[in-house]
Amino acid sequence: MLNSTVLYMLGWAITCLTALMAVTCLVSIGLGEWPQAGVFLISTGLSGFVSGCLIAGFRGRSERLSRWHVSIFMVIVWVSLPILAALPMYALGGFSRPDLALFEAVSGLTTTGATVIDDLSAVPATVVFWRALLQWFGGALTLLTAVLVLAPFGVLSTPINITIPGYERDDFAKSIFATARHLLPTYSLLTLLCMIALWFTGIDGFDALCLSLSTISTGGFMPRAGNISDYGSAYCEAVLVVFMLAGGTSILAHRAMFLRVHGSHKDNQESWYLGWKVLLVAVVLSCVFIFAQPAANDLDLVRAGVFRAASLITTTGYDNADGTMVGVPFAIVLALCSIGGASFSTSGGLKVFRVFSMASQAHRELKRLIHPRGITQAMSAGKPFDVQIMKTIWSMFFVFLIAVGVVSVVLGAEGVAVEQAVIAAVSSLSNTGAALEMTELDGIETSAGLYGQLSTFPLLVLSGAMILGRIEFVVVLSMGLALVARR
């Protein structure tokens, strides 16, 4: 099942996490949190030892990677990295159980943003920074996974013309470094621009840094207790809306825009779909809020509608409720979380392209009912879909529904109410963190109030659901079928 190349590349993936631990150690020293710095120094040494053994042990033993090996590598990376990332958080004593620390680490790396921390003000600033940095790193892993694994294997169900120098479909190891070298500068530049813009709105440097790391990755971890409205800045919310949309749209289109080459947002139909979707949902939510609160300021309600629309559509999960705001309707939260953002972005969900593809085919089938002898085609961006693409899309949707049902049943067996169980399942599988807070369901003030009370098995199921949402359902299904066939 494993070969030396898979283990060698796993060593380099752990090396990247080790480097981030070292950065966090330095930040901890700068903040004057010496005990936390010691914990991260030990974690850096432990993680570095593991990565060093893998790299040294399998260097020069290159083996050809099949599609099965690449899928195995992707799964191992998404499972092993959260375990190592959870070690320093648990060692610092902020979590009463190891599974709670693991859940937090998985939520960070998958850019979900769900948390078991009920009082963030009691958490050391080092841990706050580490959570945000995990989300940023998880966003980078998501981009690399999409470009290197999902798109070439046809899982994203969207046409792609990869014009990255050094990218070779037949040389996976070489393509990893080439793709990282050409995509991560764009990703880092967007993060830097977000941090500077937030700093100019009056947000202090540490909060601006943590918010920028969580926003570009569409993760949604807050650097302080409360929500975005506590900053009391409409300019801050406007900046976050812009960069949430930047994180929710294609990184390949961003790169093309910066380089001024073909393939930017002007040529990307999915970016236009996402923009119109945000506009439509913002209008709907604004009308809902104005109708439910006629005595409130209409401009504030429109601002809340725009912010929540962008947050849910990009699966970031930020909320700007000020304590008097009504919740987003249950059905709207489910729909928006399920659809998600664009392909080749850090957002979760089924992706806009797939949903519009299904809608296009449904329209085609309705036309065939009216004109059974007519010749019609399902189209998107002016191109017809082939049968294989539509099979993949509908398989993805079908497996997503089954996964939502399974996770909901597991949570229901734990005593969670039906609405809460469904929202938690959808938000985990679509990597949307704060969906529970936005719906304001009875008995739920924060998502930590639900997740922190769950036993180990439901937490592990939710953690698996978050990872499943990141590595795509069709990949896991095909791996399972291939494993059964081998036996």
C-alpha cells in the first residue's frame, strides 16, 4: 500500500509543520510567554525528529506513484499532521482531553473553524496564533491538494489548463515543489494585503495578523472572545468581506490576474457565478433582517446581510451579530454551507461549479420533457458536459448526502437535537465553522457549547467528517472500492 516515495514526501510535509512550530516558538518568546515557548520548542524537536527520520530513511529510493499511492499520500498527510499539531495544544493544558485538542487541530488544518474553546480570553496568545497559523497552512494544503491531486484525477469535475512552470502530471514529487513555488507567493501576498488593510482600519497588529491568516484560508478562527462586531468597525467588516471573497475564489485566477495572463477572473465563469450568488444572498438576508427587525437601523441590517452572506458562501464562518441580530434561517444556512465557494480555492462545500452543473443538467431534463424529440445539451461556460463529468458530480452529491445522514445519526445518538445535529454535520463536511451560531438555535450560544460536551466517538466522527470534506468524497469512495477489489 505504501512505497518509499510516499513516506519520503510525508517527511517533507511534516517538515513544513515543524517550521511553523518553530515560528510559533519565536512568536511565543516575543510575547513573553516562556512556558508556551518551551512546549513549542519540544514539539518542534519531536516533529523534526520524525520528519528527519522519514526523509533520511527514504531519500534516493524513488518509486513510481500510481493514482492509488497519490490518494494514500493525501489521506495520510491530512490525518497525521493534525495529530502532531494537537500535541503542543494538549501539552499546554488548555484541553481536558486529548480528543478535544485533536478536534481543534483538525478544525484548524481543514479551515473549518469549529472550536471546543468556550472562553478564548483564558487561552494564551501563543495558542491563538498557532490556531490561526494552522488554518493558513491548511489553506495552502487545500490549494496544493486541489491542483495536484483532485484536478488531474478529474475529481473537481471542472476543466483546468494548468500553466504552472515545472508542473508535470507524470512526476508528482516534482510537481509539488513547482506548484508550491508558484502558488504560495500569491497566497502569501493576499494574506499580507489583508493584514495591512486590517491594520489601517484600527485593528491592533496581533489581531490583524491572526485575522488575515484565518480570512484568506476561509477558516474563521477568532483571535479574541466574541465576534467581528466587537471590533466596532464597519471598515474592518468591509475588508474582511473583500478578502473572504478572495479566499473563496480560485487561487489560479488570482495568480493569473497578478501576472496579467489569460485565465484571470475576467475569463473565469465560476468567479462571476460566485459574485452573483453573494449579491443575491446578501439581498435576501438583508430583507429577512429588515422584516424581522423593523425598528433597527436599515443600513446596519444591510451591512449584516452582506457580511453574513460572504461568510457563509465562502464557508469562512465569521459572524458579526451584535446581540440583537436575528439568526439566519435554517434552510439558508444549510444550502449555503453545502454549496460552498469556487474550485481551486480554500473554501469548502460542494463548490459552485458542481451545483451550477447539476442545475444546468436539471434544466436540460425539463426541456426534454417538453420537447422529447429535441436535441439539448447541459452547458457551462459555453462548453458541454460529458457523461463522465456529470457522473462524478452526481456521485459527489450522493455521497455528501449519505455522509450528512450518517454524521447526523451519530450526533443524534449522543442526545443532540435534530436541527443541531444536521447543522453540525453539514458545517463539518463543508468546513464551515460557525454555522450553529448564525442560526441561533435554541440552547446553542456558541458552537463550543455543543462540541465541548460531546464524548470521544462523536468528536472523532466530526473530525473525520472535516477531513472527508477536504479530501473530497469521491476520492475516499474510490479508494474504498479499490481496496475491496484488491481483497
